[in-house]
Amino acid sequence: MLDNPEATKEALVQWIRDYFSQNGPSCSAVVGISGGKDSTIVAALCKEALGAERVVGVLMPNGIQSDIDDAKAVVAHLGIPHIIVNIGTAYEALTNAIIQGEGYKAVTGRSDISKDAGINTPPRLRMTTLYAVGQNLPNGARVANTCNGSEDYVGYSTKYGDSAGDFSPLANLVVEEVRQIGRLLDIPKYLVDKTPSDGLSGLSDEDKLGFTYAILDRYIRTGEIENPETKERIDYLNRINKHKLELMPSFHPQC
């Protein structure tokens, strides 16, 4: 893990300042606030880099969010302006429009939304919301990506959803390194150590992945892992999800 978390934290803050000085000197940072550690830490880093008045938190429950109070506690503690946008109505309207679309049943062979579409549509609506909020701010905005390196390694994110954004402070930090940074920031400590979950299935991220972040972090950083079956699963997830981390392929004509 990080040998000098304090130095890394200071470098992160300066990196954010440098990014904005080159890509929007008067812009705000827009951060989707879920109530989990990653978005909390990114918001706190942006506040330290830019000042509270230039960080806008956006809370985006999909109908009822069980841990919405944690998200509200984040923006209150940081003292940043925030907006609450409930995407539930938009999600229902879009999914209904899709399944009622002319030819939908004939082409897909179904009359409902698939499990994967149901899981991935809300994060994509949230990213759309973040950009829409940003474009309504008086000085413009850049949208923060809040994914960490452990999640990215195994594809535990939604393409064009939470994996999108304009700048990504945590992309090269594994979960425990993110927590090391979080412990140095002025944020509620229970959020730094909060068990990651999607808030929908009743399962933690680790339950769904089939291994702990501690095992994954160690494997990413050292290549060491005891259980061959776990290694095989991590390698498989990394392999099938590489497309999420690569630029969209484009054809280059030769003539």
C-alpha cells in the first residue's frame, strides 16, 4: 500500500488544481454523492483543491435510497452546495418507453427489461444528470469520476455510467490506498470504512465479486494470491472488462 499517504494526498490535491487550471480555471467540480467512501473522498479532495464554493455535490436516489442520509451527511459536513435529483421517474419512463417501443418484443423476444439493463441504466442516467447539472452552472463544470483502481481492474463499474467523467482522482489507487487517503481528510471516518454495496441487492460488493478487496488489492499490487480459483476469477473479470478502460476503437483509413 502507500508508503507515504500524506505525500500522495498532497500530490492528489495539487493534481486536481493543475487539471482545473488547464481545463477550466473558473469551473466547478461536479461530484455524484452516493454516501460511499469513494465519492466522499473525491468530494473532500476537490474541496481542498478548489474551495467548497467550487464543488457541487449531486445526490441521485433512484426512488428510495436506503443510505441517503449518509449522502446528505457528506455534503453537510463538507459544506458544499448540493442538489438532490431523484432519477426514479426518469428511469421508469425510459424503461417503459423501451419495452413499449415498436418492434421491441419481436426483436428481443421479451416484454421486460433484462437484469443487466436494469442494473446499468440508473448509473448511465446519473452520469447524464451530472453533465446536465454541470452545464447549468454559471461558470461551467468538470465531472469527477469516482471509480477506484480495484473496481476498474475487475470491471465493477458501468460503461458510460459511473466509469465516465472528465477527471479521475482515484483510478490508480486500490481500495486500501483510497482508505489511507480518506483517513487523512476531514470526513466522517465511518464513511471511509463503510462496506461498499450497490444499495439494491442487499449484498456487499465483495459478496457479489466472490472475493475481498484486500485479496484483490494485494494481487494487483504484488501479483501474490493463495487461492488459484480466486486468481482465475480475478483474471477472467479483468480480461472480459478491459474494453471499459480503453478508448473506443476507431478505424483509420489507409487510402
